[in-house]
Amino acid sequence: MGVTFPNEGPEYRAARNKLLEREVALRREMEAVAAAVRALPPGGAVPEDYEFDHIDARGVPAKVRLSELFRPGTDTVILYHFMFPRHRSDKRRAPSSGPMTALPLEEGPCPSCTALLDNWEGAVPHVEGLGANIAAVAKAPIERVAAFAAHRGWRNLKLLSAANTRFKRDYHGEDEEGQQVPILTVFHKGADGVVRLSWASELLFAPAEPGQDPRHIGTVEPMWTLLDLTPGGRPHAYEQFEYE
């Protein structure tokens, strides 16, 4: 395609052009998969209008139903199942400061989910400005979730608690033992007003081949997709609340 950079050798250019062919094919496949997502038949109607806890505009705990998460003129809600509390097998360090330091480790938030939501915080106004709605749903009490969000500086992302509803269990954001699961779910409200599941990151439950990352929400994790472009790739390490 005629692109070259200073001082590159013929070996680099030949390998890069070959890789570019694969990138073009991947782009084609990504566009096809995105079109297939849009073409899915209507999913199952939600069994109830789930009622979540949230912090309202006055700064006090309140209730909000799933149907109320659709702003006027919008038909899509993206809900990420925030692992708060974290999985009991997760022994990574807790935050070193802020309101979560007093909690037992197993009751605190997941560092990986926190990293993802840090990444999303700046994207929320754009996502919602372009017509979708987005929120994160934890299981911890809403006051605890709000305190953690304030400490992280999250101002745009809507935070909900499903502590008093079956929502997370019904949509695989919680397993049979009550452990939290980081699934992403998308809901669509049809012209008939019925809210249905549109898509969920079911790739989470498909076993990855040796050496592979699960990548069930791989295209919406900016931190990891940026590291994919580096010579070292993704490090063999997990996200943390703080780094050395």
C-alpha cells in the first residue's frame, strides 16, 4: 500500500505487509460480527421490571427500575455486572486508601472491574450522547458502591446495586454460590415497549484455548487493546488498584 517509515528494513516491511493483510481480514470479520449482532432475532423478554438501588440527583439512596434506565428517545441499555464484592478466590491487594480499606478483602470491589470502569468513565458521555444508556450493576449496598465511586472520581458512570433483586442471578452476573461474574449485558426496548435481552458476553463461558485471554469483552477494554499493540503484548499480570 506504499506506506513506509524511516530506516525500516525490507524484512520488517515484508512481515508488516503480510500482517496488514491479516488485519484487513480481521477488520472485515469484526464488521461482519457487528452486523450479525445487530441482526440477532429479539431475545427473551425480561421476566420482571427489576428494581435497583441507586443514588438520586439529591444524593440520597433511591429506587430505579430497569425500564427507567431508558432515557426518552433511547432504546438501548448497556449494563456491566460489576464484581463488587470481588470473587472469593481473588487475593489481590485491596485499595491502600479510601473508604474500602476498612472492609474485609472478600467484601471489597474487584480490581479488574475497577480498571474497566476507570477506562469507561470518560467514554460514558460519548456513549450516551450517541443514543445509548450505560451503567454498572454491583451486588454490594449502594452506599458502599457510591463511596467507592466517589473515591475513584467516577462522575459520569451510573452505578446501581442489585442487592435486593434477582437480576444478577437471572442474567448470569452471579453464580449458584453467590459469587459475582463479570458479564456484559445489553437490553433493547422494542416499539411495543417490551424490554428484551439483546446481547450478552457469552464468550465468557466458552473455554479459552491455552495461552489465550478470555476476551469476552475484549474490544471494549481500552487498556488491554492498547497493550496488544506493544512488542511485549499483554503482560502476564492482572489489574491492580495501584501500581508500583
